[in-house]
Amino acid sequence: MENVSGFQIASLVVFAIALVHVFSASRLEVLAHRFPSQAGLLHLLGEVEVVFGFWAMVLFCIHSVLEGGSEAVRRVESLDFTEPLFVFVAMVVAGSRPVVQAARSLVQGVSSILPLPGSIPAAFAILGVAPLLGSFITEPAAMTVAALLMRERLMPDGSSARMRYAALAVLFVNISIGGVLTSYAAPPVLMVAAKWGWNTTFMATTFGWRAVLVVLINAILFIAVFRRELSEMKPLKFPRDGMVPTALVVAHLAFLAAIVASSHHRILFIAVFMLFLGFVQAYRQHHSELLLKQSLLVAFFLAGLVVLGSPQGWWLGPIVESMGDRTLFFGTTALTAIVDNAALTYLGSLVKDPSSSFQYFLVAGAVAGGGLTVIANAPNPAGASILRDRLPDGILAPSKLLLAAIVPTAIAIGVFLL
């Protein structure tokens, strides 16, 4: 840290301000109602998805002043925005009507074999089964599908605020955990898999069984705590009218599979996405409005996180390198609350000749803490965007999410320490 530049110091200050802004976003929404003349600006700054993109532009302006506009442009162009682009594309396709219909059918099938009252079977399917799909269709896609189903079935009008935040927290934690059965679906795993030679067999045998155990325990515990409220809700029944033809569902699943397969190559998955948009236009009568606005906001959030997070290695890197195995595990879990977990594993991948225990505890801590905040895991903003208006007053309070996520995160910590 001896040769710290003015830009690095500025990036840390702006990053810290952005974090404070994230946790203050709900207060800005309240202020928007108190000061109608400034409501537009306050509503904009109160959108969690806008925060990091906004402060990334502030950092760009500061960089331009400190080192010149050409250097600021060069730095931004050197960054990799593949992940934000992929999340945008995957979220739009996974949120399309045919894909959601396929997910509904799966959830309906799981629910039908559970002879339990009300929405208890739906809760198990959405929180205990859907997150594990993230290991195959990627976490952003699983988050989109699960959040859309949760919006319909676990957050109806009249349900308690406590249950809604608990459901959101369990969803975030389980999505972060549920993507580690394979080597390509979870962002923090993607950052290290190729460099450390981790294939899907290794992930399934080392992390997979633990992930399944965490997801199931969290889902069952949620049901046990809120069983009375869930049992009083209407059973999961989806309308049969307006069903999309099976051939169209298969076509959309093929588009999603092609996008997942090309997730590391943005030119390819964007090309597939353009074909998808043309296909949707050709069969407009079988489609609802695509999630373009929500997906763009999420991509903007993640792109801002890339811009703000990439310069933090000068202080985060030495911290990660200096930790022992158990300290690394707990430290990484805690750091995910303020730094995207994929950024943490990327920094860990820069350590020379890491031990196998270092590798395990770094990734285990990163995924265990992935549900603590909206910024902890890349798919979280997607779920927040879809579910925010189902929360009290349409506001996602980061402090309430953090408190609700403590128990499911603690369960993840316990299982990964086995």
C-alpha cells in the first residue's frame, strides 16, 4: 500500500459513500414523500439499482479531473462488463412467459406430491427446489424465475412484513448457495474455476451436497416458522387458460440454454438474444411484456459495481492474503455484505500458490454470505427489482434484509464448516 495513487484513494472514498447510499436508499424514499418538490430526484436516488451506476459516473468524473479524460476512458474500456450484460440477457429470457410457465409446471409438480395445506408446498418448491436450478440454468435465471413465482404465491396482499423479508432473505441465501453444484453457474465460482482446475465433478462432490443441505434446511425452517400464515394462504393453482404452446416453451428453453452455454462470450449470447427478440416479435400473442426495464436497471447496478469495485484490490487484496483459513472464511462471509462475492473470489485468485484449504474457505465464505445484502451476489438486484413493490411501502430496507438473512446465513456457515 506504499504507492497509493490519488485515484485509488478517491475510489475508496466514493465506494464508501456508495455503500452508505445503499443502506440509506429507503430513507430517501421516505423523504420523497415529505418533500414533493424534490420527489423526482429523491425517488431516483432512492432506487437501489441506480446507486452504484450513479457513483460510478461520479468516480469517472473525478478520475477525469485527476488524470485526464482519456485515461479515465481507457480504464473504463479495460474493464470486463460481460457479467452485467449476461445478467441482463438471462433475466429477460428467464422472465419471459414461456420460461415462467415451464417453471410453474415444475413447481406445480413438486407441490402436488406434498400433501400439505395452503402455500406450504409452494414455499418448499420455490425456496427449496428453484434455487438448485441455478446450478444448471445459472443463478440470474433461477433468481428471476423464483422471484416471479414468489411474487405470486408467497407475498400476497395481507401477508406479514416479517414473512416477506424472511422469504426474500432465504431466497437470496439459497440462490447464492444453490449455484455451486456446477462450475459455471455461480459468479464467485466462475472467477476461480478455470484457474484452479475446478470442474463440475469437483464442485458437486466438494460443495454440492453441502449446498443441497443448506437450501433444504433453510426452506424447511422458513416453513416451520411461518407455517400458520402459509397454511392460511390459497393453495398453488395456476390458471390453465392462456397457456403457451409446448413448442414455444421448448424454443424458449433452447434460447436460454444457448445463452447459458455462451455465458463467457458476450458477442455470442447477445447474438442469441437478438434472435430471441425477433422470435418474441413473431409470436407476440403468446408473450407478456418482457422485463426490459427491470433487467436494464439490474445491469446498470452491476456495471456500476464493476467500475467501483475493481479499484479496491489495493486494500482488499492484502487483507485476504493475510488471513488464516478460518479467519478467511468468516472474513469473506462478512465482507460480502459490502463487496460483491465474485469480486472477493477474484481477488483471492490472484494469491500465488494458494493451499486447497484457502481455496475452499474463500469460495465457501463468498457463497455463504451472498444473501446478506442486495450487493452481496450478482443475481440479488434482479430479485430485488422484481419483489421490491411487494415489500411494505414498496421499499426494500437493507437493514431489515440484513437482519432477516442472519439465520439462513448462519446455517450456511455451519454446514460449510462441517
